Amino acid sequence: MAGPSWKIGGEYMESCNCDYLCPCIYTNPQAPATHDHCYANMAFRIDDGQYGDTRLDGLCFSFVIRSGKVMADGNWIFACVVDERANPAQRQALAAIASGEAGGPPGLIRANLVSDFRGVLYKPIQFTVNGLERSAAIPDVLAFEIEGVPSRNRTGNPLYIDNTAHPANRRLALARTKALRVEGFGLDLTMAGKGNNGHFAPFAWAAG
């Protein structure tokens, strides 16, 4: 996984098909998922990023994951989508980062948990933030809408879970999913109005 040093930071959001609150988060992730498989869909927006001499600001990427009953057991299906707005150098950089080839947190995921890597696609990625409401959409791959669970302290902030082992951030906002669809990479799932699990948080990764 040798290559240029890199660092990226920005915003992340996620939806999975587990019931709220996903047992993977508070069991590190040792407990069985709600269903036979966990479908986890993560979208990332880079606000400040660099791979060697290549700037990555403003670009997005996404993970599509399906695990078995217990995520920690591995044997994941794993695939990535890179923002099609990226120029050739940016595409190469983001594909290396997202796929895990360039190390960092995605590299740890790929090396320790993935048995079926289904590649990288280049697609438009819609990443929308509106207060506690967030959504991501990638044509012919995935779409989800989540809403943060508001705290009753009347600050407008969501509830959080802290000190997690999640690769995006140790502190995650809690959210419920309004709708989730997965249709890319040979996967097929549609859920709507079930209030299943979601999260969002800032993220910051680096390697090299």
C-alpha cells in the first residue's frame, strides 16, 4: 500500500438496515445485526483533502457494505463509488483511498474484514445537509435519507453516542432512516418509513 501521503477531512453520513439503535455500534461490533445481513451505506464529503500534490476539496466518495450477521466476523462485500466530477488525477487518488489501497482506515477495513471486493465506480454523488436532515444519492447504486434524533435539551443538536470504534469518528450523531435503497454491485434492498438506523459526523483520515 505504498504511495503518497494523504489526509482528508469533512462530513460523513450513513444508513444501515438494522433497527435503531444498531447493535453493532454499542457492542464493538460483536452482537448480531437485526437481519441476516447488515447493509451499511456511507457517504463522505471532503472539505479539505490532499493526496500527494493533488487537492481533493469538494469531492465525495461512498462505501457500499454488506456483512453477515456479526460484522466483526468479516467476510464483507465491499465496494466504492468515487465522485465523477473528479479529474483523472483526483479519480486515481480517491480510488486508491476509498478502496483501501492507499492505507488509512479504509485500508484496515479492506485488509481485515473484506472477502469480496466489488470494485470502484465513478458516478455523480449527491450529498445534502439541511440541519438534522441529511441525504445521499448515487444513480443506479444507492439512495438514503436520514434525520438526526433531536435531544430534548432544546439546543437543536442531536443525541450522540461517544467513544465508539466506528472508522468515521468515535463520536456519532444518532439518526433514523426515512428511506434506504441499494441496487448497485449486485445488491438489492429497499426500505422506507421503518426508522432504521443512521449516523452522521465529521471525519478526518490520514496515511503515509
